[in-house]
Amino acid sequence: MNFMLNITFYLFILCIVAYIVREVWRAKALRWIAFGILSGAFILNTALVLQRWYEANHVPMSDKYESFVFFAWSIALVYLIMELVTIFIARVHESRLGIIGALQCALSAWMLYFAINSDSTIKELPPALQSNWLVVHVINYFISYSALSISFSAAIVYLIYRAIYRGRAQEIVMSGAGSQLSRDVTFDKLAYISVTIGFPFLTVGLITGSIWAKGAWGTYWGWDPKEVWSLISWLVYLAYLHLPMFLPKTSISKSFRPILLSIVLLVAFPIVLFTFMGMHKLPTAGDSDHIYAE
Amino acid sequence: MTKATNSKGKKEKDGSKVWQFLCSVKLAVIIIIVLAVSCIVGTIILQQRTPEDYIRKYGEGLTKFFSAIQLTDIFHSYWFALLLVLLCVNLGCCTVKRWRNTILQIGFLLTHISIILTLIGCFIDLQFGEKGGVNVYEGKSVDYYLRRGDYKKIPLNFKVYCDDFLIEKHPPKYRLVSYVKDKDRQRNLPVKIGKKNKIPGSNYIVTIKDYYPDAEYLQEPINISSDPRNPAIYVQLVGSEDVAAEGWLFAKGRNWYNDPRRGLKIEYLWANNDEDFEKLIKTAGKSHRPELNIIVDEKNIHKSVIIEEGKRFSIDNTYYKIEIKEFTLDYVNRSKPLKEQSPNNPGVRVEITGPQGIDSRWSFAKYPDYWDQAHQTKYKDIKLICYVPDDFSLASKKLRIVQNKNGKQAFSYIKDEKVISITDWEINKGYDIGETGQQLQIAKYFPSYSVRKEVVRKSDNHEGHDHMPGEHVGNPAIFVEIDGPRGKVEEWVLSQSPAMWYPDKNFALLYERSGMEVKDYKSILRVVENGETVLTKTIEVNDPMKYKGYVFYQSSYDPEGEKYTGLQVTKNPGLVVVYSGFILLCVGIVFIFYVKPFLRRKLKKGQKVENYYSEDEIAAEHIEQ
Ligand code: HEM
């Protein structure tokens, strides 16, 4: 059990290296090597989830250990899908997506690192967690978080490129030439696309969470710190989505707007992570029904 | 912006500046950000506490500031409500302004209207909803519940019976936890036989050596030396047929046994030499009697008298006269004859006569301050303390067993404080006790009494299926070896026993129950209206019962036993509206982000994008022109 977890962790580390190598040499063969290693890590991660499911006899996303493993899994899944879509559906031949890949693998590895260091004993589910809404709720959140993490990575890369090249249009992830895309996709645009994928899941996660709370505790919204922070995450991304309609009316220059938006994303994802795993640090954590001590 | 509006040739709804502002995304973004920030503040500052709590935590000045701008209950404050109203106004205005009957607009309309709907639903619930709880005992019913907050009884116009209440439990699980002092960190160790666990951040190594799924502590008395270091005898009182009472007596510890049923006291004494022995065996000995201590602090009076019912005396230098009215060994059973009372709660009732008349008081040996705290006493300056010796006995018959180092051993039979007979005794022989019909037998003599503790497998009748560590069972135990700064120590760690400490007292192991014990709890509820059963349902967490707008949730249980069920009662007239909002939001959002981009591709070439998109969206460059 622990052995497999460690192997998966090191495979993700290897993926980081593979993706960096792929971005440095830019050889076509390398693309598939990195992709292959990540697929391997993903398969092992799937096995971890399934094994836990079998052993614990409940859907494996109820305690810290289980959610870390599951989050790592969904990060890898969403990224893999994204890469497959760019290759086979958008038919993009030239792409810098591997940079994002390296960052996503680092995030997965980080989550597995937490998993390795947390208590992995199987715990019985308290009655409130025995609900199908919980499963829908959690899956939605993890898919959403994974997509939003891509927007975070893309925003970082965008800002770094802008700092290095100072607007000489080097920040292109996928070139539109010879593909299904009508024009080049830049990193900030990729970030925006990721948010448009992640935000609906975030919304559905919020709503299903509320419905589940109603069924289990009789209140669909109780201003519990955990609820409040998931609302905060949602509001920040909502602001991000409305900002592009508002920015053109301000005096902010056109070239600075994507920088501002990327900075919003830079703030937004840490808020998401905090909602996911930092809640016990809040002074009001003691009032919460949903926060368990570290 | 004016330029854009003109160039697009839309209906000029230039209106006032206020209208423009109320419609704008600018306001939307501002509201969203302010909301987010308020939410953050609302989870950082403690909410809904008492003023004292705030002063203690934040100091006088900050507390005043917080309550002035309602930071102590942000989510129920006026300004937060105002913010939400503003949000609705903004959403409403922009929706009205943008209203056009095109397919591509559906998402925008749905999402914005859904949020207004949700907020309206919440508002309805806040105004007209109800929330509370009630406990229903098994087999009983309620026709009310207690409102949350003020616990006011709110009547229901029907009755809810709890016909049955069940708690399902998981089989117990255990975990081995290590604890290093000052490191403030616990660690779970895997229970795998033969496994060496290095405890990170310390020098301790724990090796699991054995595991019993069901273990038992055996405590067996043993003798460890022939030197009389802790002399003990095992005494049996034999009646006409069988052993009436038996037990260990320790010369240097608890050396007496009281048998109120037979009016007999047995004591066991150790003599240092032959001379002492003679003295002890030939004297009746004085038995200690209960005493009453009277203290008058101001006059420095401290008087002590033997308690005898009916005794009267006065206290020198005061006006007080005291009479002892009643003595009991067991206050609750004080109507029984004193001889039949066991010393559970001894007390004495005293009447004090003084200048203000009679003051009658109880004074209890085990609770010396009880009476004064619970009652108004007339004479506060006088304090009574009742003292009852541990070995106090009313028995008129006494057995005194004496031994010494040189091997002398005899017992004397004492009646009414007089020695009747002296008998030498030997192990395992019966001796008549006077004319009582009882026999005394001393079954064992251990000069150096000690206890051997041993952990054994309880019942090895689990044949056929071996349990893995951590699965099922009774009272599991682990045999561990701890290697640390003071060398190796081997010991059994039993579940349900206190932590086991390494000799240096810096490291401990605990084998404790882990995980949720309660699997589920269910109540069978029955609704009775006008004498007729109208609904029966088994509710459990996540599966409530609905009746006449009320919803009954399984929310808690009787922690001791399963006598009552805890129900949460709610009434949410706005729920339909809220849920409609939720559904519309889901549909709208899926439309905006997943349907619209594909529909757009299918636009006929000739049609201009502007017919389908607002100038804002085009300006935002999110669509490919
Ligand atoms: C899940 C929630 C939301 C989604 C998906 C959403 C989506 C959109 C979209 C697609 C537009 C552009 C529509 C168009 O101009 O044709 C828009 C505009 C707008 N939204 Fe939202 N919105 C959401 C929530 C909100 C909230 C909570 C507010 C209010 C605070 C808001 C205020 C506005 C405003 C003021 C506009 C401006 C349109 C204009 O320029 O007149 N939206 N929204």
C-alpha cells in the first residue's frame, strides 16, 4: 500500500523532469515519453484510489489521506484530457503545453507528499458523510480544482513570459497554424479557458454541497467557515469572469489587462487551496461543523 | 462607451448616470469583491460571541469598533444585507437593460435571474421559515418543538411519536499511538508483528513483538519472600455449609473487615516481638468511635465529643447548648437500624440552642461544607465537623488475629470489649468462633504479599478464523519492545488501559479505539393528527421525514443508552424558490460555458456577431470575430 503510494509519488517527480526535458529539446518523440510516464503515474494513482475504495468500503474521498490521493488523481486526469484534446481534437502541432504539464505534475506530487505524511488508517464514515450528494459534491470540486489549477499554472507562466520578453508575443502555448484553432492561444487565454471549464464545476460543487447540507443538517446555508470560504473562492472566479467586460472601460492599457487578470488568478487558486486544506488555521475553525482538527 | 453605443446603433437608453451605474459590470465587480472581503473578515473575527469574549480577545477599543460597525455578526448585519440587495438590484437592472430575445442570451439571463431567485428564496426562509429541535423519548410523543435561539415552545398541530430508536455501531477498531513529550505530535504506528518503527524526531524505536486479539490482565497474588515484608492472610468465614465471606487482610495496610450482617469485626495485627504479641493478644483494644468536633473560631474554641444519640452539653464561654439528636451511617437509609447501615454517607444531626432559638443541622463526614452552603444557619460562628473512623464498627464481637516474626500466631475472640478466648491457629484449619456457629479459617499466609500481573489470551475459541491485528475483537493487546535512552523495555499494551510510559517518562504508547463508533442512527417516527396515524417513516441522517411543510431530521442521539432521539425541525417555505434558483443557475452556466461556444460556430456566415453579443463581451475579446 504505502509502497505503491511512494512509487506513484516518484513517478510524478519523474514526470516533472520528463516534461521539462521535453520543453527544452522540443523533439516529437519526447512528447510521447513524457505523456507515457504521466499515463503510467495516472494508472498507478487510479489503482491507489480503487484499492482504497475496496479496502475502506466507501467512496475514497472522506478523510485527508483519501482526498489528497484523489486530488492528485484528478489533477493528472484533467491535464491528460487537456493534452489529448489539443493533440487529437484541436490538432495542434506546435505547443508549449508541457510547461503546464510539469507544473501540474508538481502539484500532483505535492498532494501525494501530503498523503504520504497523513494518517492512512481507514476510518468509519460518520453518518452525515454517508450520502450520494457527498460523492457528487466532492467529484465536482476536485474536477473544478484541477481545471482551476491549470489556470493558476498558466497565469504563472504567462507572467514569467511577460516579464522576460516584455510583450514580444512569445507567450503562445499553441500555435494556430495548421490546426483547428482559428488563431494562436496564449497562456493567458489558456488560463481563461481553464477557468471556463473549472468554474461550472465549482458552481455545481457549491450547489450540491448546499443540497447535501440541507439533507444532513437541515440547513442549506449556515455561514459555516468552510461554506464561507467556498463562497469566497467562487466569488473571486466570478469577479475574474466579469472583469474582462469592465476593464476596457477603464484607463488600464490593453497590454496590461491580461497581467491584471493573471494576478487575480494568482490570488484565486491559493484561496481554493486554503479552502481545501487550510481551514483549521482559521480563528473561527472551532465554530465549524465541517472542519476537523489537523 | 458612448462611442460604442452609438456605433452599434442600439436603442439609446441613456437614462441617468445612476441607471448606467446600476447596470454596470463595474458595480458588479465592486460588489463581488466587497462581498468576498467581508466573507474573509467574517471568518477571521470571531462571530456571535458575548461582549466579554471580544474584550478578552481583542481589547476594549477594538471591541467597541467591531460592534459599532457590526463586525461581530457580519452575516446578519444590516450592511451585509444591503450589499446583497444591491447585488440583486445590479443583476436586475443589467438583465432588464440587456434583454433581447436571442438564443445566445439564454445563459446570461438564466444565471443572473437564478441568483436573484436564490437570494429571494433565502429571504423568504429568513422571514417565514422556522428552525428548532426537540428530543423525543422512545415510545413517547411531542406536539411542539423548541425554537432555535430562544428555546421557545412552538406548538405543532399534530403529534410526532418515536416508536423506536436504534443506533447501529461499527465493530471496534484500535490504533497504536506514540507520543513524544514536548514534541506535541502523535504518530500512528502500524501494528505488524516483527515491525521496527523508528519514531521520527526522537531516539525511540518501537518493535511489535506479539499481538493477542482478546487479552486479559490476570492479577495473581504471590508470595515473593519468606521475610515478613508485607504480611497478608487470606481469611474465610465459614457458615454452617459454605464460605460466608473471604478475603485478604494486610497487617500493614487494610487490616480489618466489618461484617454488619453477623455483627462481627475481624482485624489482623503484626507484633514486632514476643512481648508485643502477648500484649496484643490479651487486650481487647479500643475501637475508634465517631466524633463530633465543634469549632468556634472567634473564641478559639475547639471541642471534640464522642457521638452518642441524646448527648447534651454546653460550650464554655458561649450561650450555646448542644444536643446530638441522630446519627446515621447512611443518610438515605437512616430509617433502618444503625447496625444494618453501611457507611456510605455518615452524618449527625445536632440541635444548637442559643439566643435566637433552636438551630437544627446535619453535618456529614464526607461532605463537611454541604449543609452550610445549602442552608441558612442561625449561628454562623459555630462550625460542626463529623468524624467517622474508617474501621468504625458497631459489632459487639471481634476477632483479633495476631502474628509475629518468631512464628507465634493466635487469635482472640472478644465480646463486648472483653477477651473471651485465645486460640493458636494453623493454616487451613477451622476454628469455632465462640457460640456464633461460624468458623474461622485462615487459608493462606503470605509473609511478602505481592501481585503478579500477566497478560493472557482470554478465550482461544476463535479457532478457524485468525483475526488480523486491528480487525474485530474483544480487548486486544500488543506486546512491544521500546528501545530508548534507558535501554530496552518490553511490555504489554492493552487497549482500554491508560498510556504506557517509557521509564524516562518522555515517551508513551497508547492503544486506543479509533474511528467513528456510531454507524448510523434511525428513528421510527409516526405522525398522529386528530387521533389518526397519517404517516410513518424511518428517518436517519440524510433521510428526513416531511409533513405539512415541516421537515424532521435525525440530528442527535442520547449519548447514554438509546432512550431518546434528537430531532431537528425546520420549515423552509422558500426552499422551492432556492432550489429553482439552483437548477436555473446550473442550466444557465452549462449553457454559457459549454453550449454557447458550439452554437456560435454554427452561426450563419452572414450574420454579424454583434447581433448576438453585447459590446462588453466583444470588447472583452472572448469571442473570435
Ligand atoms: C454564476 C454567475 C454568473 C454568470 C455565469 C454570469 C455571466 C455573465 C455574462 C455571460 C455576462 C455577459 C452578458 C452580456 O453582456 O450579454 C454577464 C454580465 C454581467 N453580469 Fe454576470 N454572471 C454571473 C453572476 C453575476 C453576478 C452575481 C452579478 C452581480 C453582482 C453579475 C453582474 C453582471 C453585470 C452587471 C453584467 C453586465 C452586463 C452589462 O454590461 O450590462 N453577474 N454576466
